[in-house]
Amino acid sequence: MAGGSGLFISFEGIDGSGKSTQARLLAEALRAKGRSVVLTREPGGSAGAEDIRRLVLEGDPDRWSPETEILLFTAARRDHLEKTIRPALSRGDVVITDRFADSTRMYQGIRRGTGADLRAMVDDLHSRMIGVEPDLTLLIDIDATTGHSRAVARAGAEQRFEDMGSAMQARMREGFLQLAAQFPRFTVIDGARSPEAVAADVLATTLAKLA
């Protein structure tokens, strides 16, 4: 498995998709089955990465250029990888992260025009500085308008990307689905159902991978 003997799972999706809830529910279900689980998030998941999280998720939507964001997110991810992900995988734990590099490929990689050059920058930095992909990526898919409404309604300090509007969320959703079609590690889960129904599909998919 990626980085060691454990299993590395990422949750992806647009804001308001319910992925954070599903990551937590999966962690709880696996622990109930006796698995050792590390539940983490990006940006964040380590002390240094949490410091960077506050820089990139709070403030004006135009606070940083996409290029600067890519550098900040990659720095946070590197610290997260060193301090949290690799040690846990080496112990044989299941690592569940709420977002990983695919979010940077979307939120920063396609922010301007077609985003081809920025996406290449994301992939190049990822290859040089991270070099790890999840064993399984669960994409919680939901309509962009619904997701954006949910994300705005929860209101908080970390609203910088939500404030970029529903049109951006629609582009992100399309981009995530394109990634899912490109990489076999993805499983697309219909998020427009009850949390319990979504969680059942998430758990079944994960248990099949563990088997």
C-alpha cells in the first residue's frame, strides 16, 4: 500500500458534498470492526500544516494567487505526509484524509482559463515533493448548486473558497468527475442521498479494498 503496509484513503468532492461527514463515519465504522484508523484532513493534519490552513482558508477570495496557493498547499501536504501519513501507514493503520492532492489539482489547477499550465505545476510539484497517491479515493458527488448552498449555510471563518461562488463549484465538480474517469483508484459515490445510504456504500467499497 502507499507509503507502507497500511491503507491510504482520501475523500474528495466539492464544498458541501458531505465528504467530511462520510470520512468521520467511515473511521467510526472501521474502528468498530477493530481496525486502527487515523482520521486527518487537508490542508492540515499536522502542526505545521494546520498553521498553513489558516493562511489559505481564511480571508478575501483574492488573497493569494493560484500559483502561491499551490506552493502553500504543497508545503502543508509535505509536512502532513512526514508527520502523520507515513508514520501511520508504516504502523499498518488505515489513514483516512478529508482531501488530498486531487483537491489542489482542482481548486488551484483549473482556476484560470483551461488551467493547463497550473495543473502541470501542481502535478510537477506533487511528483517532486510528495510522490504518494491514495490507494482508494472516494469522490462524494453532488450537484454544484446544492453543495454550494450547504457550504454557505454552515458559515464560519473558513469560507474563502465557498465565497468564490457556485459557478466555480460547478467547474470543480466537472473536474473531479474527469479525474475519476482517468484514475482507477477513484470510486464515485452518489452524495445526493441520506448520509446513512452514502455511508453504507462508502463502507462496502472500503471493505472490498481491504479484502
